[in-house]
Amino acid sequence: MGAQARKFLFPSTYRTALPSRRAPRARLLTGTSPRYRPVSQPGGPASAPAFGRPMEAWRLRLRLAPGAANGSRAARGSRGGIGIGVGVAIGIGPGRSMGGWRDMPAEALEEQYSPSRWSPRLGTDAVIQAHLAATAAGTQRARDGAQTSLHVPYGDGEGEKLDIYFPMEPSGTFPVLVYIHGGYWQCLSKEESGFMVPPLVSQGVAVVAVGYDIAPKGRMDTMVLQVRRSLAFLVEQYPGIRGIYLCGHSAGAHLAAMVLSTDWMEYGVVLDIKGAVLVSGVYDLEPILHTYVNDVLNMSWEVAQRNSPMLYIAPPGPAAAACEVLVAVAQHDSPEFRRQSQEYGQALRAAGWSVSLLDLAGMDHFDIIEKLSEDSYVLTQVILNMISRA
């Protein structure tokens, strides 16, 4: 692990002072920095409810296998399967409306965007070590037990490769779950991104783990472009795909959300994206500019603006009309992560997307995605049911 990655992963070991290239405090507190433009459709971010007002309970009717375990209180056992409504309100605490991060002291804002500080089960560094170990071990198990095509190039760049895990009993066509890893755009890789494979391939679903050039080599514009190009490559090279389902975690949820805003005519393909599962994501990048996370990303305000999914929400086109979007968040994500999930979900729904929300009790920013390795985990069951209904 490189020094830059280690500094990001274990900030408590390295942080001594706030980096000098961060935006001046006066600019941050007085609101003289440029404001993002409002989303044009009614009910978007400009009219989002204040902190603490519950999100409307949008419901996604599911039938889970009998006895499915659940990380939230939504599921109840029953003989013929479990019917649950996904659409739990996110309570994010009182006191701030959207954009309230601008009034936070720099140290408080950094804490809000340091996910490892919010886990109640392990210390700051230990929870990241556990996450790295769990995802790496899970990926190795998946590679040992599945039919794979690893390191498939979708472009000429060193990081432009895919790991493809095929169903155990592939038919002529099959659905594909495309997983986009997190790591704050500067850590992790597809090498730790196959941990959720076994429960999916056993049910006839192929899994594709996307590699992309992380910072500092990769810039935000490049990463977004690479992920979009990887999907265009998939549909061109694998005509047996029957529907694409996106899943992204943290920074990967941001990249998956950017995929939803893509004009695929520019890529010469038609994508049948039937579903998207966005887990503990960041959808407005402007707050990131004022934290240590941007030390390696080195985003300008303009770059953050054009790569913020919150600012590029349009009504779903004909190809996306049937796409289901699930925005998932952990109970022990920070209030800022929870706010971003709430407001992005609301803006999507206001634009006409089919959106549901899942607030997972007892989970933190890391185990909310790690547990996709378990067949009985509620989020695993949500994904399988989303695919089976298509």
C-alpha cells in the first residue's frame, strides 16, 4: 500500500494540521464561494426539506426467501416468504437544512466526511483494516469458486480492466450486476470487489467488477468517463446480457449515479439499465472540496460541479423508464452521508424516477456493503428480488 493511500485510509495516524490549500475559512463561512445551480425540476434540491424532516416512505414491494435475515426492522418471518416495504424514513437529526455544511467548522466538516470515525463496532483504523481484510478474502473465495474472466481490458489504460464472474449455470442470456468500488476515488480496486459474487452467481446473475484509475493518477473527469466506457464495452462485447444492474458503494455510488445521468447516444450504444443500488454514497461533491479528501483528488470547483450527480438529474428517458433506483444508507453513516442520500433520493423521485430508500439499522459505512457476501443479508435479497422481477 502506497504512502498516499495509507495516509488516506488511516488519517488519525497522519493528520497534524489542516492542509493549507483548502479553501480559506472566510470564503467557506461567508458563503462567498460559488453556489451550485439549482436543479430545474420542481421538488429538487432547491425545495428539499430541512434536516430531520422524514423522507417520504417510498415503497418497493419485495418477496424475500423464508427466514431471510435483515439488518433493519423491515422484514418479518412468515411461512410463504417475507413481504417488506423498502422506504424507511431517514432521521438525520435537527438543526440544518440542505447546504448547512457551509456553516460547519472545518474540523467538524472533515469528521462528517470521515466514515471510519462513525462506526461503533471498531476504532477508526481497525474498521478500515477489517474492511480491507473482509473484501479481499471474500474476493479470493469468489475467484476460487466461480468461472471467471479476469483483467478484461475495456480500454488502453492500465486501470481500464474488468473482472467478470459468470453464473454457475449460464443460459443463453443472463442479467449482470456491475459493481463499482469505493475508496474515496483514491483507494481500493477491482481486486477487492468480488466479495458479493457467490450469492449472485448461484442465482444465475453475472457480476462485473469495474477497475478505474484512482487518484492521484486518475482525475474525477477521467474516472467518470472510464466507468461509462466500461459499460458501453460490456454491451458491445457481451450480447448475452439481459439487463444491467448497477451497484456502487461510497465513491462507487457516486460513479454509479453519474452513469444514470449519461447520454448514451454519445457512446453509440443503448443501455438497458434496469436497476441501480446506491450504497452510502456522495452525490454533491462541493463539500469534499473543503476536506482532506481533496488533497489527492485536487478537484476545482468547476470539476466538482460537473461531476455532482445531484446537479444533473433529468427525467428518465425511454430506456430508463423502468429502472428502479434503491438508495441505501447505514444507521451509522455520518449525518452528512445520510443527508446526501436523502436529498439525492428526493431529487430523483421529483424528476420522475422510481426510487426507494433503505435505512439499515445497526450497519456502518463498511459492513453495509461487506455483508453482500451473505445470502440472507437484506440488501442481497433486495438485489436478487429486483433482478427476479424484471
